Amino acid sequence: MNPLLSALLIFALRLSDMTLDTLRMLFVMRGRKWLAGVIGFAQSAIFVVAITTVIRNVNNVWNIIGYAGGFAAGVMVGMTIEERMALGFSHMRIISSTKGHAVSDALRRAGYAATVMTGMGKDGTVAIVTCTVRRKDVAVVQALVQEVDPNVFVTVDEVRPLARGYFRF
């Protein structure tokens, strides 16, 4: 086989393999066992073909470049796909020194559950508003919150599946 064509094949195989690997890892972290298993099966089959193609002609530097390039590109493509899918849920912690109740009221009017707690910050009392939303809604909720209080401090954590309570689907 032509050395450059071989390298392109290896690149494509590794691109596919690592894209699937990145998605598989993210599904594992979200507890999606069956989907992670199916993706793992496909990913490992592609990997075997890619690595045997490299090993058959390890003296071809283009094969090694194709292997490494496909690895790097596959990670980036997998992360991009996962970001666009935005599966799962995020827990938002919203800290406001002056407008915590206005923030929680705005969230509730928009259909999101919000819990308000009082805390002590560096400069005094603050309101801590917590809200769990679909990952797809994080940007919308953040814009809504910043509209109410431009000085708000927001952190976002990923969470596992929910049980009970009010939740907007």
C-alpha cells in the first residue's frame, strides 16, 4: 500500500477510535452502561485494526504520524460532539450579595427549581441559590441570572441522575 495512503487510513481509524473512546468515557461517567459497552466494543475493534496496520510497517514514519495525529484529532472531535450533545445535568451554585431572592424568583418564573440559603462572604451576608438544570440549559440559566444580578458569582458542577423533588424536564 502507498505509504501516505496507509498513514491516512491509520489517521482515520484512530480518529474514529479516539472519538468513540472519548464519548465512551463520558458515558461511563454518566452511568450509561449499555451505551458505553456498545461504544467500547466498536472502539476496540477499530483500535486493533489501526495498531496492526502500524505494526506491520513500523518503519514508515507517516504511519506513526497518522497514528498520533488521529489520536489527537479524535480526542478533540469526541469532546466537541459531547459538548454539542450536552447530556446530563448540572448543578449551579449562584452567589449574590444583594439580589439573591430576585435571582431565585426569576429562576422559578422561568420554570426552574431554586433553593435559597444564607451564607457569610468576605464582605458580609450573601444569598446562595442552588439550581439543578439540564446541561443544555446552563447557558440560558446563566444569562437569566446575570440579567438579574450582573455581579453574581456562579459555579457549575456536573451531577449524576436525579431522584425525587421538583425538576423541569
